[in-house]
Amino acid sequence: MPSMASPGKILKLEMENFKSYKGLQTIGPFKDFTAIIGPNGAGKSNLMDAISFVLGVRTGHLRGAQLKDLIYAYDDREKEQKGRRAFVRLVYLLPDGSELQFTRAITSSGGSEYRIDGRVVNWDEYNARLKELGILVKARNFLVFQGDVESIASKNPKELTALFEQISGSEDLKREYEDLEEKKARAEEKSALVYQKKRTVVMERKQKKEQKEEAEKHLRLQDQLKSLKKEHFLWQLYTIHNDSNKMNAELDAEKRNQEDLMQELEKFGHEADKKKKEQEKYQKEITQCERKIKERSFKLDKHQPELLKLNEEMSRINSKIKSSRKELERKMVERRKHADEIKELESGIQDLSSKMDGLREKSRDPSWIGIVFRAPLWFSASVGFAGKEDAGMKTVRLRDEKEVLDRQQHADMEAQKNLEENLQQLENRAHELDAQDKQMRERMKKILDASTKA
């Protein structure tokens, strides 16, 4: 397989009378990526055929039966004319920047002519130069034709292997490889026979040598066994002596530890007695606290009916206060009405007084004497004194009712104040009892915690 050179690229194509390209045509220069587009029949596929043609692909793969079919012609009559020629020249740009020209021409006799840089060469030299560039004509590894991708995707593993061998060029070396493989198998068979004989001799030699070494080793090991047994017995005696001394020392240490433990046990016993006494003391305190709690609970339960009774009394008093307030409001409304009536009566009395004063002044006037005497004197006096007396009596009566209502209101307010004070005292007493109960429970909890820790 040829070594793959550094990749170059096609710089341009020069064609003359090749398929649909009439005359001399130059296509290029090509870039690293070049796309050729155009309508059907514009010559896109013929450009691919031109590249395949100049790289040595057979005519059967170029949609033609013979080379003359690849020469440009208007009609079938031109195809039959002799002396027609055509060529395709590919300018290849090498990695170092130099150019290499490959030319394939169709001669007038219908054959192929190959040139490299204008020099005529045979097909083998032409193909070898292409292989140096990594272009394998048989494998057609330089172009992907229409339908190749679908064809490769539908191949089975065996066909794909054959395709890879064709692309890589290893197919040409298959026969040589098989011959060399057969020679290798025969050589390996001969080598295996020789190796087997050699191995048999070596094994026999090794066996004899091992038997000799085994006998020498047996004698040597017997001597070592005697020496080791002697050392082993001495080591046992030495170990027993050391173990005896160590056990005696550990026994003495255990005795001392036992004495220390007995002292600590005695100390812990004293502490346990002390803690028991403290526990008994705390237990007595707990008992006293529980007794006090029970007494307080009993007192609380004893005062509970009284408290309920007081609550009922307070509710009754509150209802009475509410009714008294309603009655007081009603009396205040009546009082305001009576005050308005008194004001009206007082204003009426003032009017009457002013009229009486006016009459008295007029009576002093001589011109009014006859008029006065016409009306009986007792009539005017009786009318004035009677109205004044009625107004005074009504005013006194209203003032008496007002004083009675004020005294009743004051008494109701005093009663309400006393009831509120009693309620406040009862609530304070209840709070005090709750606080004492809480203190006793906290003290009992502390005593229980102290006894548990002890």
C-alpha cells in the first residue's frame, strides 16, 4: 500500500472536446470548498466524468461504451469521422506550492495517451504517480459518485470489508499475502516440531538436574532441621521463662489494681450512703411539697364554689347595673323634660310678673283709674296670684323628684363601685393562688431532678 502523502488539491481543469465541452475549456481555479450548480444538462456530471477520466477510470464507469464516445460531437455523423481528438488536463497543487500536471488524451485511433508535466508515460508510471499522492484508481477513493452513499449503506459486513480492502489498496496484495501466509504456516509447523524435540530434551535434562538437586537439598534440609529443632527448643525455653516473668509481673499488677478497686469501691459505698441520705432528705421535702400542694389544691377547690357564687352575684349585679343605667338614662330624659317645663314656667312667671308690673304702673296713671275701676280689683289680683302659686307648686314638685332621682343614682353608682372592688379583689386572689401553685410545682420539679441526678 503506498504511503499517504500530505494532501494537496485540484487547482484547475483544462478540457478540449470532452463530452459536452466544445473546444478548449478551463475550469478553475478551485478553492478549498467549491460548489458547482446549474440546471439539468448544464454539464455538472460531465465535470465529474472529466476528473474521473484524467485520473484513469475506465470508460465503462464514464457512461460510454468506448473512448470515442467521450469526444464532443454534434450528431452521430460526426462521431463516425476519423481523426477526432480530445484531452483532459488536471493541474494538481502540491502542499509545497508547486504544480503537477496530469494529462489523459484520446488519440485519433481511439486509444489513451498519458502525460505527466507534458512528458508521455505509460499507464503503470502514471498510476504509480497517482498512488504516491494517495489516489487509488481501482478503489476510486478520490470521488463520491451519485448513488455511492446509498450503495455503501446497503452493504453487509463482508461486502464492506471487501470495499475497505479495495479502497485501501490491500486487495492487490491479497494473493501475495495468502502465499506468504501459507509459507508462514509451514515454517511455524516445522518450528513447532523442532521446538517440541528441544523441549523434550530440555525437560529430561531438567528432570535429571532436579532429581540431583532434590537429593542434595534433602541432605541439606536434614542438617537444617536438626539445627532448627535445637534452636526451637532453646527458643521455647526462653519464651516460657519470659512468659513466666511476665505473668508474675502482671499478677502483681492485678493485685495492686484489685486493692485500688477495693478502695474505690469503699469510697463509692460511702458516697452512695451519703447520696441515699440526701435522697431521703429530698424525698421528705418532696412529700412536704406534695402535702402543701394538696392543701393548696383543697383550699382552691374549697373556694371554688364561693368563686362561682361570686361570679354569679357579679353577673346579677352587672345585669342590675345595666338595668339601673337604663332606668337612670330614662330618668335623665325625664329630668331634661322637667327642666324644659320649669324653664317654660319660669319664663311664663316672668312674663306675668312683667305684665303685673306694667299694670301696676298704669294703675298709678290717672287716665287708667276709670278703666281699673271698671274691672274688679279682686279679679286681677286673684288671676295673678293663682297663676303664680300654681307655677311655684309645680316647680317645687319637680325639684323634689330631681333630688330623689339624684340620690338613687348616687346609691346605684356606689353599689356598682363596691361590686367592682370586690371583683378585683377576687381576681387578685385567684392570680396569687395560681402563682403559688406554679412556684410549688417548679420547686417540686427541681427536687425531683436533683433526686434523679443523685
